[in-house]
Amino acid sequence: MEVKEAQFVTSNSDVRKCPPPKKPEYAFIGRSNVGKSSLINRITNKKSLAKTSGKPGKTRLINHFIVNNEWYLVDLPGYGYAEVPKAERLKWEKMIRQYILQRENLHCLFVLIDSRHQAQEIDLHFMEWLGLSQIPFSIVFTKTDKLKPSELEENIRKYKEKLLETWEELPPMFTTSAETGTGTTEILDYIEAVNKAITDRV
């Protein structure tokens, strides 16, 4: 898929105020500072579509973007950000949960994982909740340009091993770099394939 156009639509904290669920939707989420905004900008080929910051916790709302006037890309707040008051953090978590569980046109949640680190409990618990809630998701390993190919391969192998301790089947996985563009074509092709399958079912 070629991204010809990507535009901001709306930001809000209430799933009921999201755009009408008439187009397929794909959301991106991950722990704070995982490189989510940078990857979104790379995927859409827009340098500042999603606001990036060296300080974690920049994204605080549900942000909708329309791509090629065909589908929505959604930038969700990061989870596990400890440097905000507990009440604020709980409010974000409630907002995220409501969006994920109630958004009927959400066809895939891309869960971003920093490829440099071993499996984190917060990510594993989040993905387990997605599985129990029957939410379709994919794993996106970010910042792969920061590792040697052998290191990346070993880290992903260990991650798969950890997941297979509790999962019978692994979700789709992508290896990406916002710096080099690695993996963006694969993600867009995956979205295009899902969109086509949706159209064929109608």
C-alpha cells in the first residue's frame, strides 16, 4: 500500500466521540518512549503527523488520522508511564480500555515493543488481557537499527520463547525502525490485506 494522504481528524478522551465507525481502524500503542509517534510518522511519510517528544507521556488523548480516505490510524497514549499522578494514570488506562473494548471497527491493535529489551511484565500482561478480551493484535518490534542483526535475532527468539510459555499461537510480528523505514512496507501491506478481506466479506 502506498500512503498518498494522511490527515489529522480529531483528538478526544471519550470513545463515544470518536469518528463514526464506518471505516476500518488500526491503533498503535506501547509503553511510553517506545518510539510510537516516530514510527507513525514514518509509516505515513509525514514528519510531524504524530507529535514526537524526548519526554515520555506526550500522547494523552485518542488521536485519529485518516489515511487515503480509506482507513483510520489511531495513536493511543502510552501505558506504564510512572511520572504522572496515579489518578491521571488510571484515567488514561480507563480511556484506553474503553476504546479497545468498545471500538467496533478496530481491526488490529499494533502493540509496540522496544527490541533492545527483554520481555517486560507490563507488556506481557497487557497482551494477555488482549487475548482474553479477544482483541486482534500484532507485535511491532521498534528501534531495530540500534542492534546488530545477530542481537536482534536473539532478542526476538527469546521474546517468542517467553510468549510461548502462555500462548499456543503467536500473533503476527513486525520488525521496524523509524530511522531506516524497515518494516513500514510490511505493516502497510498487512493493513491493506485486512482491508481487502473486510471488503470481500461485505
